[in-house]
Amino acid sequence: MASDILIPPLRQTQLFTPELVYFEPDALNYPKGQRIWQWAEQQGLPIRQTTSHNRITNLPGDSELEKYRIAKKTLVVGLRKTLKFDTSKPSAEYAIPIATGCMAHCHYCYLQTTLGAKPYIRVYVNTDDIMNAAKRYIEERAPEITRFEAACTSDPVGLEHISGSLTELIEFMAKEPLGRLRFVTKFHHVEPMLHLNHNKHTRFRFSVNADYVIKNFEPATSSFAERIGAAGKVARAGYPLGFIIAPIIWHEGWEDGYGELLDKLKEALPEEATSDLTFELIQHRFTKTSKTVIQQRYPKTKLELDETKRKYKWGRWGQGKYVYPDEQANALREFITERIFDKFPEAAIDYFT
Ligand code: SF4
């Protein structure tokens, strides 16, 4: 399939390298912990010890903003102690915890509020414990299929060269008749996973958006061209593929922006990608708390966070969120849905929320 309307990537997004690494002492009792330690040493990174990955209190930085930026470049290697998985509707039954935190700087990211004062990046070395817990969840729900989302609290593809955890999960899930893995990414570093035996039990999804959104709100992620190139590779490797268009943002020229997005996807994707393709559509939302945090951390953001232009939706846990009024939400949903079915008649739209 031709890809001539795609502009070749102007820059190559590099693999993430932290500037500071912490280890819980117990992490070194695991081969993965030792491997990451050796890697950090080879990279010449400063290494510190911490008693718990939940309590890093001495991060450098003079101001809150500086501490935040340094935290986003700090890796903490520890053990996952809580093996009770959160639910992860609507995309899966459970969130599978292999990492927490992310090095990218998407202005709208909900991790800014959910991770609170702990925005540093944690990877867990006890993947066997995590997989054993997943096995128990699968058995509990048999004969139903159980889906696990690995990207609820992180972007694990961007950390795979350090942790290797997705590789372990993909190979584990390949052998589970009733288990399925899924994750979403804004990174294109998929090479380590292209030759695995996945048995089609893992769905790779890429987060994509209108040019305006990627350019203005997604610093430190792979470019659209890089993501779409990686999507083609993943599809050719036989993985089921999906796209998450999120957050869908109402902006001047949004119809052109989202129309072009679907045109570019159609042009760039190989045939293999379109036979089992899913889309998930999520409109932009914010809470009062997230607005405050975003404005502190990205004071110059162009992200529209005006409550008076939004509809208030009550939340299950007390705090409600601001979404688009029905008229705008419906216009976005209808336009994007039509374009998807026009370009990819066989694709499934899993949900719009
Ligand atoms: S890539 Fe995903 S997890 Fe990382 S900052 Fe952006 S939205 Fe958040």
C-alpha cells in the first residue's frame, strides 16, 4: 500500500534513558533487578537505594516544577506488593500492573492526578508473581475470556528495553487459552516484541490523534509517522491491532484534523492491519483537580479547560468530570465513526466515551 502522503519522520525518537535510578534492595534478588542494575551501570547512571518504591522523598530540584521534570526522568526498580488487580472497564476486565508512571509529557494525562506526588517511573521485577495472580483471575472467570490491560498506569512499550516485562506477559498470555493481553502506546519501539510467539492473544494499540493534538499536547512521545510505521510492523508480525483516538479534542478545524488522521491511517496501513482492527474513542475530559495540576505543570498549555464550555458528569467516586456538551460530543462521535467505517469498513468500534 502506498504511503506517499506520509511525511517521513523529521526526528527519530530515542529510547528512554533515565537520569537517576533507585533500587529497592530486594529487587536485586531477582534476575530482572540484576539485569537492570547492570544496564544502569553500563549507561553510567547514578544509582541510589530506597527502602520502598512508594517513598522517594529526596528527589533533586529547587522548585515543584523542576522536581516534577526530574521525577519524569527517574526510574525506580522495585517489587509489586499489591497483587490485587484493579478493574479496567471498558477496555478490559483487569489492569495488570507491570509499571507505574511515564516519561512522556502529555498535558492531558490522567496520571498527573492519579499518581499525585509520585510521578517517577516504577518498574517491577517480580513479574512471576504478577503472572501467577493473572492466572488466578483467568481461572476465576473461566470459561469466559479475561482481558488484561497493561497500560493503565504507564506506557510500557516505552520501557520495554529496560524491563522486558511486556515480552514476558505476551509469551505467558500466548499459552493461556482464556487470557488476553492489551496495551496502548505512543512509542514506536516495538522491535523486541516482533518475533515473539504471541498466538494472537495480545492486541497492540497505538494512541493516535489529529495533528493539532499531537503537536501541542504530546511532548516527548514518538511522532505520528513513527507510531504508524510501528503499527504496520506489528500487524505484519501477526498481532491483532487497534487504535485509540484519545483524547478527542474539539479545536478549530477539528473535522479536517480528524478526517486527515483517518486518511493517513488508511494510506499507511498494510493490508494485514485492517482485517482485525479495532478503534476506541475517548473524548477529552478533566476534573477540577486535574485542571489545577495541569496548569501548574504546563503553565503555557493551550489545552482548553473552561468548565463553562463543558458538561458536568457525576463520577462514581465523588468527583465528577467535565466532558463536552452532548451536541459537541455527538458531532465528534458521528463524524469520526463515519470516517472510520468509510475508510475501514471491517473495523470494530469498541466504544466512545
Ligand atoms: S504517553 Fe500516555 S501515560 Fe505517558 S504521559 Fe502520555 S498519556 Fe500519559
